[in-house]
Amino acid sequence: MIKISFSIASVVGLALLVVGCSSSTQTTTSEATAPAPSNAVSNDQRVNAILESSCYECHSTGGSAPWYAAVSPTYLAANSARGVLNFSDWQTYDAQKRADQLKSIAQSVSGGSMPPGDYTALDHSARLSEEQKQILLTWASQPAIPAH
């Protein structure tokens, strides 16, 4: 029994060590001015990059979380998260739905509930820096316009 507990603890400890060593990518100012792809959520590539690294795993049908995310209770609820907000469907949202979603995004980011702590504890690259939060809050406060 002790050997099994030790083995499980070793695997969990190793997983947390690997996760702790992950790094996040930074975007440059020139990326912000590049043309947005037709399925982009925003015209600002910094916003798109932040959404991809911190939100798409749970809020996009294209998200493929790393193996260790499966132990996050929040990630386990990702299918319901996609039902609330799915960035893969953003281009199909009408102006009112986009406006409602932007308001919700602003509240969640400013309140610190997104991305959720149990997920970012495992996936450090999903954490938002203060600068990234401000970029998202500025974007979310703009009128909901298409990203074309």
C-alpha cells in the first residue's frame, strides 16, 4: 500500500514539476498589426494570442489540453464552458451576443475567475499577466465588431 501511494505521489510530483517548468510565449507589437485570419476573434493579434493560450482549451472546439489538465475540475467541465462561450463559433454570434459575451469576459477577467485557478495551477502558460489582462479588458470594452 505504501509503495502504491509513493508511486502515485511521485507521478503527481513529477507532473507538477514539468508543469512548473513550462513557459508562456510573449507577443510583440508588430504582431498586433498583422492582418487577422478570417476566423479570428479580434483584429488585434495580441488579443487572439492571449485567447488562444489562456481560453481556447475550454472555450473552443479546437482546444486540445495537455494531459495534466484532465485532473482539473474546471477543465472536466469544459464541455459546459463551450456551451456558454465557444470562440470557434464567435464569427456566427450576432452583435448582441458578442456584446453580452464581451461584457461577461470583462467581468470574468477583472474579477479573476477566468482563467480559473485550478486550471492555471496546472497550466502556467494559461495564466494572465497584468498586461494581458489589460489588453483583454480594453478589447472587451470596445463595441462588438467583426474581426475582418
